[in-house]
Amino acid sequence: MLPTLVLPRRRILLTPAWDRMQVPAPFTEVRLIFAPPIEIPGDLPAHEGRRRIREALLALEREHDPSEAARVDAAASVSRSHGRA
């Protein structure tokens, strides 16, 4: 699995969208940022594979798009406080 972050320089954030939908502004520059590949063994439980992928994607976001990562972290903490971890 190759974790990839698509990061437009200018974007429209559709909030509050459940999937954090973002639309690149017309004619904007878009960067593709790749993390090192992660191996997901076939015998790994699906929830563990999803967790590894989610963590890799969040790490990319925290490094290259900290404002969006902060939004994700804030939403996660609200979910945890309401018992939806």
C-alpha cells in the first residue's frame, strides 16, 4: 500500500462533509505526496490493516497539511468524548 496525500494549493472545503471533501480551485497547483510503502499481510485482521493505513495517511497530513490535520484531530476527539471511537 502506498499512502498518498493529494494537496491542492488553493481549495474549497465542503464542510461539514462527512468525508472531508475538498475541491481544488480552478488552475491551482496540486502536489502528490507519498509516504513509504506499508505492507499489509494477507493474514492481518481487516481492522488492523485499516488502522495502519489511517495512521499513515494522518501522519502525511500532519506533516504537510497541519491545518486540515488539526480539523481531523478535533473531530476525532469530539467523537471519542461522545463514545464513538
